[in-house]
Amino acid sequence: MKPGKTGIARIFYATGYSIKGLQAAWINEAAFRQEVVLAILLTVTTFFLSVTELERVVLVGCLVLVLLTELLNSAIEAVVDRIGEEWNELSGRAKDIGSAAVFVALSFSALTWAIILL
């Protein structure tokens, strides 16, 4: 077993690492900042729409899915960039697949919003 913190201390430290990750994404990733701002605006908008509570949760959940996917994509890009700046087919493929995941999440979110609102 890997040595380290346990119990409440582990949760405390893990929360700190998560906050550092969110800060790093905010500082270093323009797409993440744009998606956060859009998610906040659209989340507020849901309270002015004639939708059920379940529909509101689904609409906001789609936005959260986009943010989660963007965070994972940014992590993949950071790891690939740390390995080296030179072009590599596998590195390019990893970045492209991460980008595709964000595209799928955005498309799913847009489709879900369209279905619920139309």
C-alpha cells in the first residue's frame, strides 16, 4: 500500500490538490475559463426557464459534463507537453482524442438543451 495520509487528513489534502487543479485550469486554460463562464450564465438562465426540476438538473448536469471533460483533456495535454515539445504521432493522437471528448460533451450538451427547450 502506498504510504501517505489516511482518514480525514487524506480528504483534507485531496481537497487541497483538487482546488490547486481547478486554479491551474483557470489560469492556464482559456477554453476552461470560457466554459465556466458559459456554464454559470446558462445555469442562472435555467431558473428563468419553464422547465421541471428534473429538466433543470439535466441541463446543468450537461454543463458539468463539459467542464469535467475539459479538465481531463487539459490534464492529458499537460502530460503530453511535459514529455516533450517535439511532434510525436501518439502524442498528437492523445491530444486529438482528448479534444474529441470535449467536442462530444459539448455536442451532447447542445443537443440536450435543444431537446428540452424545443
